[in-house]
Amino acid sequence: MSIGRHLEAREAEQAVLGAILLDNGALDRVAESLGHADFYLPQNKIIFESMIALSDESKPIDTVTLATRLDQQSQLEDVGGMEYLLALDQTSATAINVGHHAKIVHDLAELRRLISACTSVVEKAQGGDYEDQTVLFDEAQQLIFEIGAKQNQGSFVSMNDALKDVLDNVRNAFEKKIAVTGTPTGFTDLDSLTSGLNAGDLVVLAGRPGMGKTAVALNMASNAARMSGCTVAVFSLEMPTAQLAARMLACEAEVNSRSMRTGHLVNQDIERLVAAVRRMNDWSIEIDDTAGSTIMEVRSKCRRLASDRNLPPLGLVLIDYLQLMRSPTAKSREQEISEISRNLKGLAKELSIPVVALSQLNRGVESRPNKRPMMSDLRESGAIEQDADIIMFVYRDEYYNEDSEDKGLAELIVAKQRNGPLGTVKLKFFIEHSRFVNLKREFEQ
């Protein structure tokens, strides 16, 4: 690949190396953001790498120690000999600007990596050097994301600044008596237990087939869009958009979903549906029903939604369901789930939003007398348990027990909550229109 002179910074590279020779402490100020691979000139790569090695060995960094090490590695002549080291030593009169010079070197290195990644993708596309177009798209997104992710790497935040933010949040909650600090689910007892779905959290909602986990998630999506006015992104990897929208409409209108499918409706049903559509038109819910989406596709689409100024701020991402996602780079199913789980947590942190991922449970539940789910029932559970901030299970006792005392009720079992208590919340469930509501609301009616 040919790189123009405007994408190299010979003087800045030499200024960084010269500053370190002048003041060894300058290395600590740049080592976090700068690596030897960021240097364009080969001799400067070698010298910076040797400086790091000397620092790791707690040895001073000067022209003598540097020359000695390079000579031991048979690299002294490769960098231009003692003459070049002495020239570097005279480059900087002060180390005060080393951070600025390091940024120049790093930024140009990132541009070169971006050009290299794009060139690689273009060459593969033009040469037909790929098995599937989707794989090529995934590779392109992955390459560019990895470059961009380095730009977003955090650094230290002082305890003073962190405590100011905490105190501001506490003061705001005290003054406004805020019980829900995150995105509301609309389920009063659950919001009381979790304070809502909070920014940066990965929430796993799991259950066996027939428990209603998709219905719970869609109820959460509708409630969040209605109550907070945020944009909700729904990735439906199993159910097509039309079917999903019909379920949400049946829920909001409180109309039997089967009657909607068959057309056996009365005038009152039509009126309810029309009124519900008017209300739902004010919500910002974006649905993607691409089957077999990769984690990179999901992240890319979420970033676009988050940056779309024509939409309300993105406040919730819902994925139905985790095991249907793909990670083309994974070599095993366990590694694939691990990468997906880790990346979903990364997405929540990057965009500062809660991500709710639905998950299946293994069949072991069915073989127990007590069929309430446990953490060990999560399918491919290791990485999910580790990455999730909240793990909730959906359970309906009447599904297994015809004589259940909890007919028409569902349990949301909060089995893990990194920053809060555990507990079980009961909801009323109307199976005919997939609607979950607070028990208190029913009593008030």
C-alpha cells in the first residue's frame, strides 16, 4: 500500500522519541495511547519498542543504554547507528509537548489502518476473493469497528469527578423523588426493584417456550416508548415485522390476536384497533427482522439509530433472541455465544443504553418437580451469567399445573442484579392478547 507523505509525521515521531530521551517520565504519559506499531518509520518503531523494554526493566533511557540494547539485538545499524540516536537526543528542548506530538503520530497511524482496511476490502470485492457477500460485509464492519473502538477507549476518571457525578444523581433523585432512574418497563413492582432498565446494563430475559418471554419484552418495549418518549430498537430474529407489529397492536388495543388473524371482529374491536393505532403512531419503535443477524450488524444499526437526529434518543435495544445471532469469527458455539454476549454488553456501555436480550433455557427445567427456572438452566450460560447485569426469568405455573392457584398470573424472577436486590414480581397475563399488566392496576379497576 502506498502512503503519501501527508500520512506520516517524521518530525512528530522524532519529537516523541527525543522527549523520552530528555525526560524518561514522558514515556508514561504517552504509553497508554501510543504503541510501537503507530510509528511509520521502521527505525522509530524499533527505537520506541526498545525504550519500552528498558522501562519495563527499570533501566534509564538514554543514548548509551539505548545503543547498548539495540546493539545486543543486532539492530543498532538498522536504526541508523549512534549518529541517529544522538540526533534524536537533540530534537526536543523540552518534553512539555510530548502528548500533542504523540497524538499526531497516533491519529495518522489510525488513518493508515483505516486506509489499509478499506483497501483490503476493496481488493477482495473486486477480485471476488470471498465465499459470501455477507461475510465480506461482516469483515468490513469488523475491521472498521476495531479501529473505531480504539478511539473510544476510556482513561482514568478522578475520584473527585466520579463523586461529583454520583452526588448530582443523588441530589436529582432526592429533589424529584425519582423511583425509576433508568428506562421504565411499565411494570411498577419490577421498576421498583430495579429502578428501571439502566444505561449500560445488559439485561437477559429468559424462559422456556410458552412462558411468554417475547410478550414480556414487547410489553416492555411499548411501555418504554410510551412512558419515556425514547426510541426503542427491536431486533426480531425469529418473528417477521408484520407478525410482531400485529402482536403489539393486539396488546395495546386489548383485542384477541386470533380474532385479528381470522377477521372475526366486532365493531368495538375495530374501534379499539383504530384508537390503538393512533396512540402507537406517537411511539418511536424501530423494528429489524433480519434473520441470522451478526453482532456487528446489530451494533452498526444501533449506532445509526443513536446518531439519527430525526428520531428521539435511543433508550432501549431489544433482541429476540440471543441464540439466533451469529458471530462469523467464532470457532465454536460456546465461543460464539461468548462473543455475542460480550459484544452486547459492550454495545450497552458504548451507547449508554440498556440492552435486553432474550435467551432460551435448556430442557433440564422440564425434568424437575419444581419447574421455576434457575441460573444453571440458561443455555450456554457461562458467558451470559458473567456479562449480564440483570438476569430475569419468566415463569407461568399454570402452564405446567392445571390446578395452579396462580391461574392468569406470571412471575418475573430477578435471579441476578449486579447493583440491586433479587426478588420475584407477579403480573397479570392476558394470553388472548399477549398483555402483561401490574396486579395493582387490576385491583384498582
